[in-house]
Amino acid sequence: MLVLVTLIFSFSANIAYADSESDCTGSEPVDAFQAFSEGKEAYVLVRSTDPKARDCLKGEPAGEKQDNTLPVMMTFKNGTDWASTDWTFTLDGAKVTATLGNLTQNREVVYDSQSHHCHVDKVEKEVPDYEMWMLDAGGLEVEVECCRQKLEELASGRNQMYPHLKDC
């Protein structure tokens, strides 16, 4: 009897694992505008390999998309004070060029969950950083877990910051 119960449990666990693996099929093809919920939702940075990640960083559309550009207000905590900056995101498929005055950051959405509740970005620099963004309103637990798994895979053991746990 114990062998039968163990066998059934093992089989059930394997099916659950297989289902969770197939649930992690991201949105294809990856499109940054889709990943940003077509500019209708705010996203918070929940994990990052960048040791200088801003505390409580949130990106929120600050207007309508014009051609391939989207104005985005980035809000963050600077010590105990809140600060905001107005960026322009230029979107090209999965690629995003974020511009603030003379500062430019290039990134690519490398994973986007099916319902766009979370996504993982690769920040292009000599040693790329990876970031996990989630809807400010929250997301489907299974999709958030898929984003977390994708970030773990890409970050391959690098230290991660949790900027949204900083008294936001």
C-alpha cells in the first residue's frame, strides 16, 4: 500500500511539475509595448542584479504612445525622500532605449509572462544586469513564479537586490 501511495504521489508531483513548466511559456514574440501592458499600467522593480538599483523604483506611463515612443515617469526613494524623473522609452520589438536628458540606457525584454503581469529585462552593459518587473497592482502567482525562475536562470548565481522591500 505504501508503495502504491508513493508511486501515485510521485506521478502526481511529476504531472504538477510538467504543468508548471508548460505554464512558463512566455509571450511570443516578446514585444516591449505588450510587456508594458500597452502603456496602461505601472510596474515595480522587484528584483535586480544591479547593486545600485533604486529603492522602490516604479515606472508608470506619463502619456500616450506616439509612434514608437512612450513617456514614462520613474518614481523612487532617494534616502527617505521620494523623487521622480520623466524618461522617454523608445520601443523596437523587445528592445527599449530609455532616455533622460543625455543619459541613455539600452535594455531588452527577454521574458514576458502570458498576461503581461511581470517581465524580465536584460540591461545592456559590459556585464549585463537582469531585472524583474511586476505590475504595481500585483500579478498571477504562477506567472510571477515563472518570472522569478527566468531571472534565476539568467542571473546564474549572481547576487540579487530586492529594491521594493525598502519601506515603500
